[in-house]
Amino acid sequence: MRLFTVHLPALTGPQKALEGAVFVRDGFHFWAFLLGVFWCLWRGLWVAAIAVLLAAAALYGIGRALHVAPGTQLLMQLVLALLVGLEAGNLQRFGLRRRGYMDGGSVAAHDRNEAEDIYFHRAATNPPEALTAVPPAPQGPAGGRPKGGDEVVGLFPEYRGR
């Protein structure tokens, strides 16, 4: 079974959101590993494509400057390609969030078609409410601690001395 995350366009009604749903598979993406920058461009991930290209150029430049053996440089580029293949799903989710898509849930299925069937059947019985592009702001200060004047840094709440 594979895990798919569902992303729905924001600021649309429930029916239009379901029509624009995008399913992203978790796991290793072979074509992202093999083609890297071109895979990112094909998916419309311009920021990720530039980041991968800059990382590859930086690895090459550092290898040349430090006179690293060609086999080691190839290994560094393969590690970068492996990282892109492993993080391809997260890169897609990042790109969808930048375009205003909101998380619609997750589905475990054998393939994308089955994931769509499961999700849309679930949505038919329990339609999603209207989505907004901006998530609600958290209540209170970050971390859930009350705001006070005596902030403590570290693991110990107070210093008692010897």
C-alpha cells in the first residue's frame, strides 16, 4: 500500500475543490532521481529546480576547488540525485502550497486511481467544507506558554545555587 496526500485548491466551493484535487504519492520517485532538474521543471517546481541546479553546481565547484577525485564527485552528485528522488513528494507539496492549495487529507491505496476512488467516495458521503488560503492564527504565544517577564533559557526552571 502506498500513501497519497490530497491537495485541494483554496478559496473555492467544496465541489470545485474536489474537481481540482491533486494526489501526491509519498515515497521514492525514480524519474525525479534520474532527471532531477527536468522533473522539477516538468512539474512546475521552478524554485526547486533552481535549488537543485544550484546545489549540483555548488557540489561541482567545491569538488573542483578541493581537487576531489572524479569518482568522488560522481558519488556526491548521485547522493544529491538520491535526495531529490526521496524528497520529490515533499517538493511537490511545497509547490502546491505556494500555489494556494490546502491539505485535503491522505489516502492509503495501491495506486493513484484507487486513491482517487477512495477519496472521492469518502468525499461524496462527507463533503469537505470551504477551504481558505490562510490557516487560522494560533491562539496565545508560540509554544503555548504564558507570556511572563522571567523567561528561562535551558532545561532548568530556576537556579538555586549551592
